[in-house]
Amino acid sequence: MPYLITTMLYPSDKADEVGKRYLEAITKYPPDGSLGTEIVPAAVKSTLQGIKAIAISEVKKGKLEDAMTRAVNILTMFRSIQGFESTTETYLTVEEALKTIGM
């Protein structure tokens, strides 16, 4: 069960707009337990580059494509906010990584 990790960065002066959009996004795309478990639904910190937020989900076996589609749909809702950038990465669990090297 891989992890899906999304990182978002946006200017501090866009925090109100991003916050409102976030509330819209979680209403439109509520957590979906059939895809996996939200380990960190959202963690936010202030940086010198702006506001940085992360979300981490553990994806159920065979649900990676659907989980990625959901993540893209959510992030698409933020695309009109100037300066908003994001990336979504897939990480293997330690067990999965060890299997790739025959352990």
C-alpha cells in the first residue's frame, strides 16, 4: 500500500483564498475510505517562500490510479489561484521497497 504525498506552496497573501477553496474541495471530494486512509489530511506551515502544506494518504492495493485521479481533481480546483503550486508523489512503504530488492 503506497503513500501518496501532495505538497502545496502558495503566497502568504493568498491564504484566505486557498482556505476557502480548500473547504470547497473537501466538500466536493470528501475523504474516500475505499481508496485508502488519510494519514495526514493537511499539515500547514509558514515559510519564507510562503505557505507550505502537505497531505499524506496510504493508498489501498489496486487503488493508486483512482487515488491519483481524486488528488488531481482536488488540486485542479486551486489552479486559478495565482502563485499556487503543487506536486503529488508516490512513495513505497518500507515493506514494498524491500520486496523490490528481494528481501
